[in-house]
Amino acid sequence: MSTDLNYQINYGSLNVAPPPRTDPNAPLYASEDGVVASLSNSECIFQVKRSGETHVMTFQVLQALDQSREFRSLDEHVARILATIPGLQSQRDGVARVLESLTTRGLLVSDRDFLQRVTTAAPREPAPLRAVFIRACDRPQQLEHLLGTLADYERRFRANRHYVLLDDSTTREAVNRHRDLLREFARATGCKLSYLGAAERERLVAKIARAVPQAAPILPYLLLRAESANRFGGGRAWNLALLLSAGARLVLLDDDHRLPLRRPDDAQVGLDPNPSAAAHTHFYRNIENALGAGEEIEGDPFELHLDAAGRSLGALASGSRYAIERTALRGLPVSRLDHLRGDAPILATQHGSYGSSRTESGLWLYQLPPAERAEFVRDRDSYLRNVEAGSLWYGHRQARAGSATFTPFALDNSMMLPCTNPQGRGEDALFSRLTALCHPDALMLELPVAIGHVQESQRKRSPTTLAAHTPRFNYFVSEFVQRQLPDFNAEDPAQRLGLLAAHLRDVGAASEAGRLRQLHEYLAYTRADLIERLQHQFDAAQDAPVYWQADVRSIIEANGRALIAKDPPRLGDWPTGTDGAACATLLRDETAQLASACEAWPALWTWAREQGERLLGAI
């Protein structure tokens, strides 16, 4: 135990000297994150979270350490301590000596040392790419556009990749057209293709059921469309892609995506260390203008992602493309940079989108930063167009590491990635949350590029936006994982997924009154939180146009009425008019189904990994 931090700062009352000018090129320092235990009225133990080292210090020194949490120069830290802690105005030299000692002992880490930690990691060789998987469902025109851009890509880069179409279509016309489009694509590119429609899925499920009999009861739920299914089922194809690529890497596309990847005009090289860095939104008059925005990237767009997926953060940050600038740390505390560990694997990559919004609601548009809000509400005609979010650019100007919010592009499935709910929208958000649960030290890398996203028709989002916020079941589970689950200690991702299943069963095992209470509390929390955030926006934008203010008030009022209403606690996937008893039953049944899927998934994934490419080749 170190005991050389027992400094005493003598309080005085001399005249205050003006703070020295700070050198913008001076090294930056921030205090290590830690926990404190009291020893006496004047001393405490400080334990560094990262290393576990313990140090004895006076409470006065602890105050100085606490005031130095953000990366700033030593002169800035001294000035802040003198201005914040009463009675130290005359003790500049003493405070400076304390900070120098804290630096020597490693309790104040320099920007150089911090970045050295981030860029230090053992080599991590990525697994091979298994295939590019495309989710499709009853949209031949959208698939035709996507395959056209992929054909252009193959002619340009001659990558000769393996493409797999996961077809969830319900009409014979769509199925036949999708097959024809694949044949045309094969003739044009010479690429290897695989097709999984309803019949192929059933044969695959039967094969898996024979090999993993304990998982047989849950397989139809995980991978097959039920005859009575009336809910979005993108998660089924997602789960199929994860099994067919187990032990390898994959790329995941939707039929309404389009290449090329484009870079915003103001894109920056390097990695933004701020985990809360805001995305950039730009609005366009029509979809054609949105599709032509930015600059097409010059290199292979797939390789851009595959160069990152499966590698360690340290390997990426040590290169020029994703290097972290020393000055980018300024103002950030070490506690907010815990995710920047050199050995953290990049399990997925993501990008922004240009064209149509990927959200079904426009609530996020009313929480834009001031500059983008001004563009959003520039005039009434453009505002009425922008609220439908049909022609915009959304993405980051600089790469950042964090958690995914939309469907990833490239995924490293060499370590077990979790399944997602096969039913309902928000399957991407749930997958991201479950991945973070199974692999708490892993990261997603968002690149400063965007992919085209064009829906089959212009979607009206304003009715959903202006109504009371009613999250879907997958968001309910995502929030449950984030806010209510205790910290898991298990290292094995399969065990962590099993612990989640036990908690989901606990949710469903409550009494009917208990299940209704959980739903009421969740909806009250989400709506109250939305009201508070929108109220802050409203108060900070008193100069905004009256039509924007009127809509914000309408959203607040709609959610306020829902807060005090006695309506059944219906989630967004459940039919309008569902009564309380039915809500409780749906919560019980859907948590039980998802729990069963989580319990069965590790055995399914392990078997699929052992099959390797043979599983995909047998289709």
C-alpha cells in the first residue's frame, strides 16, 4: 500500500494571483477513476478501479484529485482547484506540488500514457468472411435496386463474394421474382449465390432439430414464419444469418439498402473518443438529392468494414485511419473512456444512412441540436416535408466506438453473438443490448460513411410521432437489460445469456397484477422521460417557429394524457384495444418465448460453428 500522499495544504488568506495562461500544447492530465474508503477524520484509502492499486491520502488531496477528473493541463487543474476549494487561493505552489506527486504515482494519467494504453493490444487475426446475407420480404423492386448496386460493385472490385438471400416473402409472385433476380445477378457477376425461402428454412430447421434435439421446440419460433404471423419478422433472418456464419464473419444487408457507401463532405479521419458524440443530420428537398449527397468512397466499401470487424481497438487506434488525437481527450473524464481498451474486440461495424430514415417515428427530430433544428424548421413547407424524414442524411462525421443503434454492416461471429427476438421491430436495438450483455468489453465501430436506404413508398411518420409514445416489446426488453439487470460476473457469454433467460422468466412469472405493474411503470418512465427532454428543448428554443412549438406541445400533451390515463399498459406491437388481462398474458408469453430462445441459443450456435461452411453448403 502506498502511503506517500499524506500532504497537508495550509490554508491562508493572501491576495489571489491571476491564473497563468495555459499552453494549448501542454500535456493533458486526468485523475484515474476509483473508489474511496475512510480511514479517519483526515485520511482515506483511494483504490484505482483499473489496476486495483490502493493509496492512502488526506481528504484535502482527495478533493484536489476529484477536481482533476477531466483531461486538462496541470496549470488548468491548479487554477480550478484554487477557484473551487475554499482557502487555497494562496497555496498555488503547494497545490502544484501535490498534482505533480499524483502524476508521479500514476493517479493523474497523462494523455500520452492514456493513448499508449489504448493502442497497446496483442494481435487479433479476424476470422474469414462466410458470406454477405441479404434480408428480403415481399419487395422485389427494392431487391432489384440493391442487386443492381451490388453488381456494379462486383464489376468494379471483382470481389467475387458469396451472397445469401434470406427470403421471408409471403407471396408466390415475390418469391418467383426474387429467384429470377438472383439468377440474373449470378449471370452478371459470376458470384456464388444461395437462396433460403420457406421450404429451405423448413429443411434446415429439421436438420438442426435432429442434431440439437433439446432445442427442437423453440426452433420454429426462432427461424420460421408462423402461418398467423402478422408482425415484422426481420429477426428470423437475422438469427439464420448468425447460425449460418457461426465461427466466421458476415455482412448483413436489407433489401431496401443501396450502394455505394458515401462519405459526408466534412468527414474527419481518426476516432472520436467521446462515447456520446452526436450524429449529424442534414435534410434534402427530395430523395434524389439525398441519394446524391456526399462523396462516394474510393476503395472497396466491404473491405473498409472488414478491415475493422474482428480486430482489436488497439490495432485500429495505432493506425492513422482511427488514431485518437491527443487534443480530442480535452474535457473528458477517464470514467467516460472506460470503453477505450486496447484489447477490446470490434464485434460489429455500422454506418449512417442517406435517403429515408431508418426509424418509424420522428420523435428524435425534435431533439436535434440547435444548428440542425434550424435546418429542420427553416420554413413551414420544408418542415412539413422533414417531419416525415423521407429524404435526409444521418450519420457521424468521425468514427466512434460504442454500441450499435441500427442494423450493423459487418459482424464478427467468431465469438458467440446472441440471437435476437425473431418477432417485432427493434430487433437491432435488442441485439445490440444483448451483445453488450454477453460481451461487456467488446465494441461496435461506427464509420463516418453512410449507405443508401430507400423504402418502397414514402412513409408517414408524423401520426406515430404526434401520438403518445408506445415502445415495442423489444425496446421493453432492451430497457430492462440496461436499467434493471444486476451486473453479471460470469465470463462465459453463454452463461450470461442463461442468466438473462432466468430474469426474463422471473418477469413473466409475476402475478397478473405484478406484470401489469411492470408494464405501467415502464410506460410511465419512458413517457415521463420523453416529456422532460422535450420540455428542455422547448424551453431552450423560444425563438423556434410557432409550428415547431405547436407540435412539441402536442407531443408533450399526448404523452401527459397517456401518463394519467387508466388505459391498459399496451406495448406497441400489441393490437389496439388489448385489455389489461391480455397485456399481462402477452408479457408472460413473450418473455417466456425469448427466454427459451436465449437458453437454447448457445447449443445451436456451437453446433453451427462445428458445421462451418458445410451448413451453408447443404442448403
